[in-house]
Amino acid sequence: MTAILLAEVNVWLDVIFVVLEILVFCVFFIVHLGVSIPTGRFKKQWIDKQWPKHDWAPPALPKFIHFQHLTMMLLLGLSGMYIRFPFFEGGRTPMRYVHYVAMVIVGLNFFWRLWYAFFSKERDWKEFAVGKKDLATLLGVAAYYTYFSNNKPHVAKYNVMQKLAYDLFGVLMIVQGFTGLALLTQPFLFGTSPREILVGWWLGPLVGGTAMAGAWVRIVHYSVNWLFIIVTTVHIYLAAGIDLPCTLDFFGIKKLEVDPNAYHHDHDDDHADAPAHAPAVAEAD
Amino acid sequence: MRTRLAIAAVFAALMLAIVPGVAFGAQSTTSTVMPTTTATRSVSPTAPYALDFTLPTESKAGCMVCHGDTNLTRLKAGKTVSFYVDGEAYAKSIHAKTLCVGCHIDFAYTAPHDGTSDWQSTAKLACKNCHEKQFLSMGQGVHRRSVAATGAAALAEAKKPLCGDCHGGHDITQITDSPAGKAALHENGYQICGRCHQDYWDNYDDYYHGAAYKAGAEDAPACWDCHGWHDIRSSKDSASLVNKSHLVETCGTGDCHDQHGTASDTFIQDAAQMIHGKRAVRAENPLVVFFTRIFDGIGKIFGK
């Protein structure tokens, strides 16, 4: 291990993730959107207004939760980036508090969502579960998004790539919560810090001590932060570009038109395998 | 007759005791009164002031007659130099009760002042008369001036800082037992160290130390928090706080990396290199080099 390894790894991460984010942005907002013009999808959606139909509109509570979750995630990203790259004077302590408060709210959201998914009356965890049936449609969905096919296979409320993306968000939140807590060095329990409790005893001996473990955990925390930014960039593009009415409804700009027979008549888009009993379709990724 | 003599003796004794007391008391009072004679500028800005009398020095008032004037400037080597002393800042400083001559010990008590003496160095070094311990400590460090040096070496020695260069002058703040003073000092890294050690100031920009410090983070270390202060030494000196042999204890000091001795050798070796080394690592990163060239090329196309 060279003495300058930490600096090199950190600088590489800065550069790679900035480049990756720019690439992802260009691939989706320029290339993908651009290709939608000759393939006719752009005209169908943005000019002919043929957006996906829905037999259900999200009620107020999920919309509120989504909106404040988005706000908190933005605050977490902003304050986290400030802590690493202080881009204005005198903000370290306030931004740390912003980070802590947003972290607590996002944590509460996350646990509430887990409860909602597994223990509430609605318990919708199955809508996010990826089964064999979903995996069988993976190539078909990928082909649709990459313009190799006009047929988007549907077997549930969310398509397989949506499910994978939403599940990935959940996994990333767990990793981010764990690594974030492991950055805290203040004595917490019997004089030991969260860092010592969470990583010091097992990762410390592997990498050269608890402080070193903290340095590597910070690298993971920072990387996951970028993964959130990148996945959210794609999410924003697909939400607005594939299902604008649903996005507008989510932000209370324009109410979504609900069609109870959304799945009972043909789509121009040839949504194959959409079962008659499918609860709803949320096209936005 | 005896009675008259006794009364006369008592009266004489009283006069002997009271009169000098009244006289000296009057003198000490008048010494703090602002003199009625004011300094007037002569025709040339480089010529002496039209002033020729013995200045009162037992208070600041006498000096401030001239030095309290914001227009008190002189031309020196083509530059306008101000000799104004901010009385309010002085009054708020830890040395508010110290007389001017307490530090300006070579003051000639006459005006115009003798411009040939190195009065600035004298003033900046006068601290040693009261702060001997700190002065002796400074003598152990790399900022110690060698008086034996000659030629170019003497010039280099002359550039080394004296007490006042780092601590300031008339507005000097209290540091000991003063959180506000410590906070004010903490913000002053560039003035104290950076303006002489510009390269180290520039490359002190890693994420959580330098960049944060420069953005005003209260808990980010100032230069002296790692390097030490009066007896500051070269990092190559084994006694230096930032010598490899002391980094673990230096970084593990106080609230920094004091997690039950978790500032291990491995951590220190990696992390300490980043503190002044990130800029160099970044400059050598192939992707950074690549994009820098591209942006430079684009800049040239647009004539920037």
C-alpha cells in the first residue's frame, strides 16, 4: 500500500463519477431523447400526447412522502457534497446539521416504507419483488428502452427494470445509512463510537486500524452518493420522458387522468402480457 | 518664643511634605493631558514634521496626537506608508494598558523621530521583555534568527518573522483563556503563515482539512495546529510535530483523531500525505490531464 493511496483513490473517484454523471446525462438527455425522434416515440408522446394510461392515480400521502423524500435526498446530496467540497464560507457546521436532520427524516421514511411494504394493510412488497416471470422479460424491457423493440413486456405494476431500480434504491439506502453512521466518531455507547461499533472491530484489523476503516467507509459513502445521483438522473429522465402526466401529478402540477380500462384496450405501444387484473401501470422509471 | 519656634517647625515640616506631593501629583496628572501643540505637516511628504519639542510619553495621548491621524503617511521608496494607529483597536487589544514606549523601547522621546534605527524590528521583538518563555521557545525553532549570518544569508535571516509579524501589533488579541481570541487567531492562517509559505498554503486544500479550513470551518486545523507554533521545526527535524515519528501523536491530539488511539501508523501514512499532496495527485491524474488539455484546446479555439 503506497502512502498516497487514499489521495489517489479519492481523486479517481471525484473524476470518474463526475465523468460518469456527465456521460449518463448526455446518453439519456441527448442520445436517448434524440433517437426517440426518428423512431417516432417523441412525436407520439410529446406532440400527439399519447402518454401511458393509468387505471389508478397515487393518493396524497404517497405523493407527499415522495416529495419530502426527494427534498431530503437533495439536502443530503447538497450538504454531503459541501462537507467534501466546501463551496462557500462558513457552512461546515450548519451543513452537518442539515445532513443529520435530513438523514433522520430519510431514515424514518425508509422504515415507514418497509412497514408499509410488509406490515400495512396494503403491504405492496410483491410489486417490488423480482420473480422468474419478471426476469424472463428483462431482455424485452431492455430492448424496448434501447429502441430495438417497440414492445415493452408487462407482467405487473412495475416492469422488471423499474423493480430492479427501486430495489437498488433500497439497497443503496441501507449501505448509505450504515456507512454514514460508521463515519460518526463521537463516543456513543460505553464510550465507543458508532465507527468503532460498526466497522472498527472487523474492518479495522483488515485495513490498518479503525481510523483507516473510517477512511475507506467514507470512500464507499461518497461512491454510493454518486450512484444515487446517477440513478436519480436516469429516474428523472424516464419519469419525465416516458410518463410526463404521472410526474406532473406527483408534483401537484396537473391532475392525472385515470382510465379504469387502461389495460383493457390496445396500446399503440404494444404493451405485451399486460394482464387484465394488473393493478396499475406506472411507466415512469 | 519656644511655642512660636515649635509652630514654625511644624508648619515648615508640613510644607516640606505637602508641597512636593502637590507638585509631583500635578505633574503626573498633566503628563496625561493632551498637549496643546499639534504636529503640522511640513511642505514635503518626505521631510520631517514641523515639530520640535519633548513628547509626553507616560500615556498614549502624546503619541496619538500624530499617530491618531489617519492622514499620517510618509513616502518611502516611492510607496505611501501609513503610520496611523487605530486607537479604538488598540484600546480593545490585550495590550490596551501598555504604553507605546512599552514596545517602542527605542523611542527617542523627541520629534522628528530618528529614522535610522530599525524601530519596527525592535517593536516586534519587544514582546520578549514580558513573554520570555515564548521567546525562548521561538529560539528553538526554525524561525530563530541567526545574528552571525552575513551577506545573502543575512538577508534570508532578516526575512524570518519576529513576534509581531505573526501576532500583529496594536490590535493584538488575547489568546490565552480567550475562546474569541483563539477563534480570531484560527481564521488568520494566511496572514500568519500563508503569505510567506505561499506554496504550502496553496496545496493545503485536501477535502476535510485545507479546503474546509479555507472555507472557514471552525474545526478544521490551522497550520499551527499540526506544525506547532513558537518552536516550529522543519518536518525533517525528528523533533518536529509533523515529522513521521510524531504524526500519530500529533494527529491524535485533542478532538481530531483521538478515537482511543485509532490514528494508527497506516492511517497516518496514507491520510497525512493527502493533506498537502492532493493537489499534486490531482494534477497527475490521467483523466484530469486529459480533460484539462481538452478544455485548454477549446479555450484556445475561442481565443481564451
